[in-house]
Amino acid sequence: MPHSSPLIATLVAGLGLAFVLGAVAHRIRVSPLAGYLLAGVAIGPLTPGYVADQSMANELAEIGIILLMFGVGLHFSLNDLLQVRSIAVPGALGQMVVATVLGTGLGEAVGWSIGASFLFGLALSVASTVVLLRAMQDRRLLETERGHIAVGWLVVEDLAMVLALVLAPPIARLLNASFEDGASGAPIAFAPFASAIGYTLLKIAAFVALMLLVGQRAIPSMLHWVAHTGSRELFRLAVLATALCVAYGAAMLFGVSFALGAFFAGMVLSESKLSQRAAQETLPLRDAFAVLFFVSVGMLFNPRVLVEHPFEVLATVLLITVGQAGTAFIIVRLFRYPTSIALTIAVSVAQIGEFSFILASLGVELGLLPTAARDLILAGAIISILLNPVLFAALDRLEPWLARREAATDARAGQTPAAPDPIPPPTTLAGHAVIVGYGRVGSVVGERLRRANQPIFVIEDRRDVVDRLHSEQVEAITGNGADPAILAVANIAGAQRVYVAIPETFEAGQIVQQARAANPSIEILARASSDAAIEHLSRLGADLVVMGEREVANSMLRGVNAPEPPHPRSVGTDALATATPP
Ligand code: AMP
């Protein structure tokens, strides 16, 4: 039966089993990723029982990668990318070089040829897009500075990998050849080599230019047109078709990876107002297909390698986790970012995934890589993917301690040049308003207060926003408002009011709680997105909690020019209410 419909059988088996095992994993408080991977192992060819179609599963997983990168592109503007280039480019390349060298050393130690060892090292050097994005999304880090750095890092790695896939086979052959027959043949081989690099770079440049020159106009105006038809279904279809067509076209015409093509498709859309809606439309599909990615990884896994080559597996895992993370950490620190950001990036790249498999399969196909190396790469991938959530959880635990430590070192050293954002001494403002989050809501509140000449202090996660405020002579600090060290700088004890204008309820709750503890008489106004959030925030000490959706309704009922409410706490209500789009 499965022979007649391998696609359906693979989808059903993959998603069905992933759901069951993912739910079990969730139940026993393990990351659901473990469940998805195990589901893959169970339906893979190396375990008894039903065997799903491997190549089909890989293609389905590829769709997941396309949708994921499209979503990332939607949240990412060219500006964001350029802003992090000074760290992302040297960081990603440096880390890849170190990992490749270490991996080559390991391969040599195992006794493979130099070419095979090099391919092995290269495969271990590139982190998985899916794993990294999942981790960032789960922690709502994508919109933060460290999220931007991580995504920029990923884009650079992706670009490097596109080159690597083209160049790895000739390099590996070159290495093997020059070691076998002495260095004599090497210079001749460099000519096709250089032209391959040139040609690949040219194709990437042509694709990027086409996207920025034509895509940036054509795609948004097409979507605008579709949006005006008023058909939700057509709009969804347009978004999905754009993502898939651009990704596919990029791969077929320009030799760019699917992931990179989709990323650019999303990015050209990101400037348009429709992007938020477009992102929403792709969410459910994206999540479903991302699950298939993990299933397909599991399917490739050969559990025997754990028993037959335990030490090699251990060395590979150590190289991926400790080696990669260590290198990334050192590079980010060298660029004078705070330890907490360096650790986030380090943990983000301490895993490998899809590109490593592609490279490994390519190597085996070309006869350059022994199958044992591929099994090791897969084992390393699975174990590092499983370890990743554990590392992130450890980092979450470490975060408050780190923040305190960073604050302490900075205070001791005064203006330490080591961190670009040393935590400054508490503000001298008093009777001021503290605004946490300066996005759509906080900025409206802030502008209104500034116009009324009221002193404000802003806490915002995004450095660019804070830089802009500084240039406008507004006191502001980059950081997470839920962090006690950051809150301390805002002099909550001397403030009159605090506006908690961030969307995340849990973090907002922590801020409300700490503000209340620091100043029992301070007026706390908070933003919520549900009835449960209102209750949560009120219980923790907020005086007024405004639910955006309800204010939208109120504004609609009142008309756009809402009368000023006479309530004593009306500053907050009014400002927050007008923040919602009419
Ligand atoms: P918006 O939803 O447009 O009002 O944007 C919310 C803003 O709050 C964004 O600019 C975020 O960077 C910022 N933000 C979110 N969480 C925090 C946090 N915990 N601390 C400081 N700023 C935050």
C-alpha cells in the first residue's frame, strides 16, 4: 500500500508519530524535538517495522526550511542585516574556519584521507537554521539584538555554505591529489577552482540584485493587489506561492540554496505593511513542516554507531558543542559584546543540521567521504540537537546571575571598554516616568509625554531604538526590563509612574512585580493582550492594565477622536488607547 502513495504515507507516518512522541516528550518535560527525532528513527530504514520514503521526507523537510527562512526574512530588514555585519561576517567565517580545522584534525586522527577529513570538518562547522530559529522563537529572541546577530550569523553561514557546496568536492579532491602525488599537480587545478568561485559569487550577486531591484517593487505591489481583492484565501495562497516560487527559482536559476532564496523573498516583503499579515498566514504550515525536518533527520540515524564508535561520537559531539560554542563565544567577546550576548550566540551555534547532512551525502556520493564519517555527522547532529534545549535552559538559569555580574563589573570599572553597553549608574531623574518597551505602544506614550515636557526614562531591548533616543537627548538604556540590574538604572524608587509597554505577559509580570517591590506608591500601567493577562498583571501590582484589543473596540465605538477620559489615571489610558491604530 505505501508503495502506491509514498508521499501521503510519509506525511501520515511522519506527522502522526511525531505528534504522539512529541506529546509524550512534552508530558515528561523533555523538549518535543526529542519526540520528533525519535519518530524519525522509528520510521527510518535502520530500525525494524514500517519504513518511510527517505527522499520524500527530505523534500518535505526542505519545505519547512523554506517557510522558516521566509518567516525570518519577513522580520528582518536589510538595515538589520547591515547593522550586524561587522560581527556576523567575521564571527561566522571565523567560527567555520576553526571548526573545519578541528574537524579535519579529528578526521586525520581517525585515519581518513585529508580530503575526507576536510569535508568532515566543514560539515561540522555549520549550524542548523531550523534548530537555531526554533530556539530563538521559543524564547522570543528573534526581535532582540542577539537575535539579529544570530540571524545575521546564520545568513553568512548559509552564503558560505552555498559556496562550500560548490567548492568542497574540488577542494577535497585537490587535497587528496596533492597529498598522494606530491604538490606538482596542484597549481594546474587552481584555474577551474578560481572560476568556480567567481561563477558562484556572480550568480549569488545576480540573484540578490534581482531581488532588491525588481523583487522589492514587484512582490509587495502584487500582494497589495491581492489584499485588495479582499479574499483571505487568495492572500494566503499569494504569500505561500511567493515564498516557494522565489526559493525554487533562486535554487534553479542561481544555484542559491532554497533557504537563502526564501529569506530574501521574505526580506523584500519586510518593508511593506502587509508583512505582519503575511507572516501570520504562513505560521501553521511552517510549524508542521519544521516538524518534518526533525523526523527526516531521525530517519537517517544509524543507532549502531553509538555502540561501535563511542569515542569518535563523543569527540564529534564535543567538537560541535564545546568547540563551536567556545569559538563563537571568544569571537563575540573579542568584538566587545557583553558575556550574556556571547553566550546566547555560542549556545545558538552549538549544533549542526541540514547543511551538514547535505554536505555529508554529497561527500559519500562522490566517494570522498567514508560512510562512517556520515554516521558520525548524523550522530553528532542528533545529539547536539537534543542537547541544545538543555544548553539554552542552563543559559536561562545563568542569565540573572550574569546580568548582576555584568552590572557589578561595569560599576567597578566605571566605563569599561570591554562592553559596548556598560550598565550606567542610576539615572538622576526623579518624579519621572519609566517606559519599558519603545515599540508601537511605548513610543506613542513617550512622544506624548515628551511633548508635555515630562521627564522620561526608556528601557528598550533594541539598541537601534535606544541609540536614536540618545541622539534626541532622551535617557534610555538597552536591555531587558525584567532584569533587576536594568530596572535599577531607571531609579524606580524615585519615579512617579512606570509604563510596561511590552507585549509579553510573563516578562511584563516580572517587571510589575519588581517595580511594586521597589516603590510601593509608584503608579504602574501595563499592557495586556488577554483577560488572563489582565488578571495576572493586576495581581502582581499593576494599577491599570490596558488590553489592546479592548481599546481598539472602545476607540471604534467612540470614533477616532476619542474624548479625554476624566479619570485621574487618564494619562496612561489615553496614551495607550491612541497607540492602537484607528
Ligand atoms: P510593540 O509591540 O510594537 O509595542 O513593541 C514592543 C517593544 O518592546 C519592542 O521594541 C521590543 O524590542 C520591546 N521589548 C520587548 N520585550 C522587552 C523587554 N523585556 N525589555 C525591554 N524591551 C522589550
